[in-house]
Amino acid sequence: MKAGILSQERSAAMGRARRTAAGTARGGSRCPPLLLLLLLGSCCHMLHGQEVAPYLRGGGLRQQVVLEGNRLVLTCLAGGSWPLQYRWTLNNSDVTGWTPQYRLSVGSLKRTDAGLYQCVVRNRMGAVIHGRTEVQVAFMGTFSAEEQRKTVTQGRAAIINQPPLASFPRPLVTWYKDGHKIIPNNQIAITLDNQLVVLATTAADAGRYHVEAVNEMTGENATSSAVYLSISAPEVDLYIRPLEQQKIPKENRHWREQSPTHTKAGQHTRTHTHTQRARAKDTSSGKHSCISPSSKTCAD
């Protein structure tokens, strides 16, 4: 009898122990998730307090010269809390939207792509502007195919401008006359603008001029069309005074160049005793005679 009672008490005690253990286990399973949430919130608060605004890393190149048709790559190095976003501008106009890419790539550079490039970096904490980079495009155009002609009076200076040529950087220019390279001297000079100046021209300065241009960066060269220079004879003042002939009245005297009588207005100034041709040319050379209506000469 006693043995049966003891067995029942042990069974009851074991049941209470099992129920207590199960309750403890269930209570313990609720405690860790709550603790985890508290720890996670604390960590997030700490992480948010440690976020860093974007900042620049390295100055980068301030100027780049790229050959026309080549690839252009610009980088915008920056640090700060992730995620960082980048935006590029050209001459203060957007060329990209906000992107995670810190590089700007232009596949085949054109002359119109030259200018000032700049990038802006941002994250949740703020933004920073990178310094500008000037991009220049090296290229060389072509001369016009049109020939030029220029005439100057002998003894005066002749200034021949270099035919227009688009190029960057400025090309090296060499002048030629009739196929021979011109070397500057005390008679011929070349200005900083590549003008050819021939001082006190003579008939020997007439001829065919042209230039050859070389772009040292691109390695390209170009030859201009011809500029033909002509030298005209100088104009001189001509004054003729006849020998006085008392037998022929002064009012009946007329001047004659060779055989034709002077009739062109503005070329001669006539008086009864002399004639003056203001600007005489080669065609004014020859014998000038003073005649009267009676076909008698009034000058030898």
C-alpha cells in the first residue's frame, strides 16, 4: 500500500517538474527576440550617427588634351557613406543623370565636346562639387580651295594674310614663293599672326605664294591654295612746260600726247602755258606736244 502511494507522489512530482521546465523554456524563447530587437535598434542608431558626408579624394587633372576621334575618360574620386551618386555637367549643362558610376566615358570625341567638365557627388548626408576639368580637342581642318590675287604698287609694302585654317593647337606655318621656302630677312618678315610682309616691293616680288601648315600634336599637315601677287608700275607726277612762242596766242594752244589730243577728264590739268598730269603711268610716256588750230607747234 505504501509503495503504491510513494509511486503516485513521484509521478506527480515528475509531472510538476516537466510542466515547470516547459514553462521556463517557453518563457526563455520569448526573451531572446526582444533582446535582439533592442540591440538592433541601438546599433542602427549608432550607425546612423556615424554616416559620413561625401568628400573628394584627389584633385584630378585640371586640363586634358585629347585627339579628335579618340576616347575620353574622366573620373570623379570621392569618399563617404554608401551609396554615393554622381552627376556630370559640361559647361554647366547636365550630360548625365544621377548614377552610381564615378567615370564619364565619351567614345569618339568631337570638337563640340570641348569645354569645362564637372561632377557632383551626393549621398544621404549631403553633396560635394568636384573641381572643373578643361577638355580641349586637338584637330586640324583644311584650307579653302579658292585662289587669291593681290596687286600692289611697286615700292610699297605687300601684306599677304595666311588663308583661314581651323586648328588646335595653332599649327606651324611656312611660307613659300614659287615653290621655294621663304626665309625672313630685312626685306621680308612674318608676323605672329603668320602674315607675310614684303617691304618696298619690286618687280621680282611678283609670283605665286602659298603656305604649308603642320599640327604637331595630331601630326597632320595642310597646303593652302595659291595667292598670286602682282606688282604694278609706280605712279609719278609729270609736269611739262612749253617753250614760249610769241607768234601763237596762248588761248589757241592745245596739248597732245603722241598723236591723240588729251580728252580724258580728270587726267590732265591744262593752262595756256603748261600741262600737268597728276598721276602718270607707263602709258603716259612718250612725246608731248603743244599745238594750235593752225597745226603749228608751240613747244619743241
